[in-house]
Amino acid sequence: MKLLIDQACFGFMGIEQLPDDDLIQLHKDLERAEDCMRDGVSFEDAGLLRSRYG
């Protein structure tokens, strides 16, 4: 999950600086990540991880 947060915050000083739309998307991604962990689906297969930040 930290990887998803780090990925969303790339280029910002912290989560507090995320624009509202990015923060909302991060929240949705984290909820989806919880579902993935519960269902045994990798973050990669769910499309939650970018190939690289930025």
C-alpha cells in the first residue's frame, strides 16, 4: 500500500500537497488495493502500479 501512496505523491512534497482529484483517485486506488489483497489479486494484475513514477 505504501508503494501506491509513494506513486501518487511522486513529484510532491507529501500527501498534503496532492490536488483534490489526485487525492480522490488515491483513495479509490487504496480501496481497490484492499479488495485485491482480500481476493489474492496482485496490484500489477489489477493495474494499480505504473511501470515507473511520473
